[in-house]
Amino acid sequence: MIKHLRLPLLSWRFIPVWHRNYQVWKKLAIPAILGNLADPMLYMLGLGYGLGSLLPDIGGMPYITFLAAGTVAYSTMNAATFEVLYSSFSRMHVQRTWDAILNAPLTLDDVMLGELTWAVTKSLLSGLAILAVIWGLGLFGNFWMTLWIIPVVALVGFCFGGMGLVMNAVSPSYDFFLYYFTLVITPMVLLCGVFFPVSQLPALLQGVSAWLPLTHAIDLARPLVVGNMPDNILLHVTALLVYGSLGYVIALAFTRRRLLR
Amino acid sequence: MLKVQGLCKRYGDTEVVRSLDLDVRRGECFGLLGPNGAGKTTTLRLLLGLIEPDCGSIEIDGIAVPQHAREARMKVGVVPQMDNLDPDFSVCENLLAYGRYFGMEKSAIAARVPELLEFAGLAGKADALIAQLSGGMKRRLTLARALVHDPDILFLDEPTTGLDPQARHLIWQGLRRLIADGKTIVLTTHFMDEAERLTDRLAILDHGRIVAEGSPRALIESHIEPVVVEVFGEGLADWTRNHAASLCRRFETVGETLFCYLDNADTVIDALKHAPTLRYLHRPSSLEDVFLKLTGRDLRD
């Protein structure tokens, strides 16, 4: 493992890999976009209005707005995670598409950067769909501030794309990914303030929550929905970048060991 | 075109490739023969710079591998052992996507597509999905894909394994066309007829080491007697004990068959006329006999 660990050599050769995934996505773009729109909309309408009508305002915002901001981070996390887990695994392990690409003048660093940037793109698509719902339902404080959500969403995609690639690298089969969802993703959703404020948690869990990447994503997204500048921007951005970059570098090492030995 | 010196690769205690030397000239078709596990695929992966050698040097058209593997792979087309065509794309889209990996413009790739499809015998299939292709068609498309960037040298890893005889002949036809066009080809195979038909020179690999090298004809002449009589049937054991040593120049028993190697088969065939329960096959010796003599007859898994 250690001998496979080194800094990635980045090159523009990742673009054809991104382009390949884009071409495949384009074939089913309309159902994909409808899914991106329908899923968060159902959540927000169902939980936001249904559950929200029973709840008081949270931190001065109606529950549906609170939830919408959480959903931006939650859905874009899922978009990137599903992409680098199930879809990347199909391309790497089942279809052997990566093997074919590696016979061309691309390195594994390029291929995985292509996958990572594609995961970012999927997060952007998902995030834009939710933004459209937020705009449509008038759940925002300041329209111009909500535009900052777009780079935040890209950052969330980078973070969870990089992390998910590690799982992809070590997985023997699709079933393995359930561990990641059960042990990492689901607890994170409950600990990071998607559905309720972190302040409701016991102090110990609040301490854990502060270290989790989804918390940083939500701490950036939620103020922007309401129309405020987030606090500690540098901290949150750095945390998301570090999780994503570390994930990418570690995933590269594991995947080198898996494919190039 | 391809120069390999002292190449070796070890996995733990197993030496998969041991001090391998190769010198493949431009325009030559060179075969790497060997039983399963002889190190053929590992050698190809080393040549592509996908894995790092433990010692030795590789040069493709003067470019050092793995140091400059990216530049070297620009000149190489690869047909892998397992089909890895992109199932999310049609036939034509597979070629377009693959060309992009070599940094080609879409228009430049598109201009080559009709010629490549014609070469692969897939002229009417541009929009077919990969799942709709037969095994032979997939192989031919993989070969066409390897040619998309017009490489100087081709690496083929067991290009006809798993194909029916008709499909194999079509692949051979394509490869002969490429050889006539002056491409350099390195192919691995464990089919002797394939090696005999296609290669100018070949190396027989066993346990990661080259055990013989030369043209198919020269290998047969230098390693084996010109004629083989294969004897089988009831009473073979007795006949072998009484006659084999005196009649054959060299003999081997494999399973229920006696392989009798000779310069001239007349005396053996005369002797066999007195053994009516035995049947025999009289044939010129082939590369397969050389291969089995050098790599042994035990099963490799």
C-alpha cells in the first residue's frame, strides 16, 4: 500500500474520461434530470410542508427552508457518492472500461481524476435541480446569495467523490457498498443537521459532528439559502477540500495496487 | 522497433519474468508462445508501462518504458485478452471515444471510422450495440479500436482465444493485411497453428524465461525430428516395451498415445502392420511438438 502512495500527477488527459461519461449520461439525460428534480421536490414538499406545518421555526426560518438547505448538501453528497460507487465500479470492475483506457496514453491518475470531475458534475446537476426547486418555491432570502450555492455544491461533489473512490478501490462487489452507506453515509445524514439542527444532539455527538464533512457542507449551504454569508468559510472550504483530496490520493494508491500490479 | 534487455518481474517469491531479452524489428510479426502462466500477459503489461519491472530496460521505437510510457503508448495499439469494449456505446461511438483518449479531434476520428469498420468487416454495423455483436465481431472491433490512432506497433494478447474457426480465419486475414501494410506486431498465443501461420519469428516462454527463439521452420528443424508417428490402441504398452526403443529415434508416451519421432517412418509403419490392434497417425512434425518438448506435457493451470 505505502509503495503505491504518491502525489498524483495531474494532466489534461482526464478530459476524455469525463467526456466519455458525459456522452453516456446524455443518452438518458431527460429521465436523469427529471429524477434530479422530482426526488428532492417530493422530500421538500412532503416533509417540508407536511412535517414542517407541525414544527416551529428553526433559527428564524420555516422548517421547509431549513430542510431545503439541508437537502442541497444531502442530495449532492448522494449524487457524487452513487456515481463513484456504483457507476465507477461498473466501469472499473465489471465493464473493464478503465483497463481499455489505460492502454491509451492515460495514467490511472487521469482516469480517476476524470471520474472525480464527473462526480462533481453529477453533484452540480443535482444541486442545480434543487436550486431550481428552491427558487420556484421562493424558499430563499436573497437570490444573488443563492448563486454561491453553485460552487459549494461542486465542492461537496469533490469531497464525497474523493471519499467514495476509496470505497470503489477496495470493494470486491456491489454489496460491499452497503457498509459505506450504513456505517458512514446514513449516520452522517443524521448527525450533520440535514433534518434537524445539530444543537439537538448530545454534546458528545455534536463534537463528532463538527468533524464530519457533511456538517461543513451544510454550514456553508444553509446561510446562503437564507441570504447570509456563512461563518468560518475558510475552515469549511478547507475541510471539504482536505477530505476530497485525501480520498482521491488514498483511492489512487488502493486502485494502483488493485489494477496495476 | 522494440528492444527489451534483462527484463524481470517478481511477485513475492515468484519470478514471473526472468531476464527476458527481445529484439523485434520494424515490420516484423513476433510471437510470444507459452503455456498458461508462462508470463506472456505480464510481459505485455511491462512493455506497456502498466507495471514497473524489477530490473531490465524496455524501448519502444527509441522511447524508454516505463519512464516515458505515455509517449510510448501513443505509438502502440493494444488488443487485450478480455474484450473490454464500452457496452454503453455503439460500434461507431466506441471508436470515437477511444480516439479521444489519444487526443484526436472528433473530425479526425470520424474520418477514419469508415475505413476501420470496413477493415473489421463491420461496415453496416456502425450503430449496432456491443451486446448485439458476436464474439468474432467484438474481437474485430477491438482490433479496429486498437488501430484508431494509426499506431506503428500492435500488441495482441491471445487475439483468437475463444473464437470459432471461421472467426479466427477472419482475424488472421486482418492481421496479414496489417503485416503487409508494414505494421510491427507482437502477439501472444498458445495456438501453434496461429504462430506458424502469422509470425516471422517467435520466442517460446516457460516459467518467465525464453527457452527457444527463431522462425517457426528453424525451430522445428533445430529441435525436433522431421516426422512423427502417433500410435494408439489395444496392446500399446506391450508394443512400446518391445519395439519403441529400437524403431524410434526418440519416443514419448503421453496418456494412451505413443509419440515416435523419426527421420523416416517406413520401418515403423512396416512394423505396425504386424500389430493389427494398433492404429497410427503419420505426420510431419510441427511447432506443437517443439513446444511440448520444450515446455513439457504436464498440465498447467
